Amino acid sequence: MDNSYSMHHLQQFFKDELPVINDYLGRETRQLPELVRPVAEHVLRAGGKRLRPLLTILFSRCFSAGKKSPDPLPASRDIYPLACAMEFLHSATLLHDDILDGSDLRRGQTTAHLIFGRTETILAGDVLLALGNRLVAEYGDTRLSWRVADAIMRTASGEIQELEWIKNPTLSQEHYLEIITGKTAYLIQASCHCGALVSNSGPAVEQAALDFGINLGIAFQLTDDALDYSAKAEVAGKPVGNDLREGKLTLPLISYLESIAEHQRHETLAWIRDLGATSDHGVLSDQNRARHDQIIQAVRSTGCVQQTLDRAAHFVSLADNALSNLEQTRECTALREALHHTLHREK
């Protein structure tokens, strides 16, 4: 995949589907209890890529090679409630995650807990989790409910693992991949798989959805890791080096630490551990800020950002291979374009 890769099909799907997705999200949000509605509207109004709903829609329209395309979903099986359930679930995890991380910016705007309070934001996240699960349950398919419940459990487990790792950081790339698979990839996988399940597309599409989703999710998070060290703050919508500021070891930083002398590595790990133990990750002393900026520059200059993108490209290739047994419909082409977008996005 190169930068000249056409994004025509994906862009057309976004153009066609985003207004419908956003309209549904808005209608459901306006029906929430008055005390949590402003928090939910705040996190949804910030925009975001709406990747998860679109993946659900695309996989609901894919079908295996040689198989007649399934009939359109009846009105009672409209894909949009299921697709938008994935966005509500994702938004809930963002609300909770920002509190856990002490983040002050999300998608370029002040995080909800700083505006509405921690308690209100936690409860609003709980309401969005419940709403997403209710929308899924209304399809009456236990396979959908199981997949979503499993993804939420794995996402929470990934967050717990990350919090423990911040307390005791190590240089295990395998452990880090396990963490990001939990906190990011399983909900993306569920978005893909639920789309395939609801349309009864058959085992080939269902397996493709599982394999595509998990590998896309890992690649998506690795690209996020790289962007945290390379993106411009005004484009990314959050400060550069935010992960480091929160005491998080991500793959670019792990690669950098592996490249330096042992005594430097131990001293830097101790400094990162101290950052992770602070109560307010958003505020750095002048001395810590200077050290923070020096590490950011070192990670950039030693090629560790590109190493992370190369690792992301490996998982993109696995996701691409997952589609090889499907008929190459426009939906399948759009999914491949989404892989390209994952590697080459700027935020």
C-alpha cells in the first residue's frame, strides 16, 4: 500500500453513511435522562472517525465468494441501531479512559470530566454502556450479545493491565501488544463480527470479520502510538507526547529504550514510573517538561516512530489477507481502503 492508493470507495461510504449514523446517534442521545444527556452529547459532538459503525455496516453487506448476496435486512433488522451501538460503547470507554488517564483533551476539546465532574462522567459512561447493550439485545440474537459482552470485558481487562503496567513498566513488546489488543482491538473486532453475524453472511465472512477486525484494531492502536510522537498537536487534537506525559510505555518508547545503554534505560524507566505515579498527569514541572521534550525528540530521531509504523503495517497485511477469500465487492474494497487510511492517517 502506498500514498497514491485510491480512497474513493471508503470516502463514498463515509459520505453516504455518516449523516445517517450521526442522525441516529443524535436521536438516541436526546432520549437519555436529562442529567447524563449533556455528557453524552459532549463526547459524541466531538466527532471522531465513526470507524466502528462503518465497519459493522460494511461487513453486514459483504458476502463470501461464489455465494449469492444475502437479502437486505428487514426493517426489524435495520443495521443502524447495531452499528451505532458500537459507537455508544466506544464513547463510554473514552469517557472512562479519560478519567483513568487524567486526560484534559479529547479530539481537540476539553474532556468531559473536567466540565461535568468525575461522578457525572462515570455515570454517563455507564449509561452509554447500557444503551449500547440494549440496542444489541433488541436484535434477539445471543451471538451478538455474547460478542459485545466479551469485547467489553476484554477492553476493561486491557485497561486494568495498562494501569498495572504504568506502575511497573517493562520492555516486553509482547506484553504491550497484549494490552493494546485488549483495550482497542477487541471492540473493533466485535464491530466487524456483529455486522457479519446480523446479515447471516456465513462462516467465511464471519471468520474474515474476526481476523480482519483484530488485526486492524492492533494496527490502529500502533498507528496511534506513532502519532503520539510525530503528529502536530493542532491536527491530533491532543498534546504531542501525551502517552509519555501519562507515564505510558508505548511501542515507539519501548523501541527507543531498547536502543540505549542499560544505565540510561534504568534511569529513564524510573523517571517514567514516577510520572505514572503522579496524581495529575496533565501538569509537568519545568524539569520534567524538559526531560519529556528531550525524550520525544530522541524517539523521533532514532527511527522508533517508523519502526512502530512498520509493525502496524505487518498487522495491516494480516487484515488484508483475511479478506482474500471474500468476493471483491465495493464493500470489500472499502475495507481495504480503511486499512490504507489506518497507516497513513494524521490523527
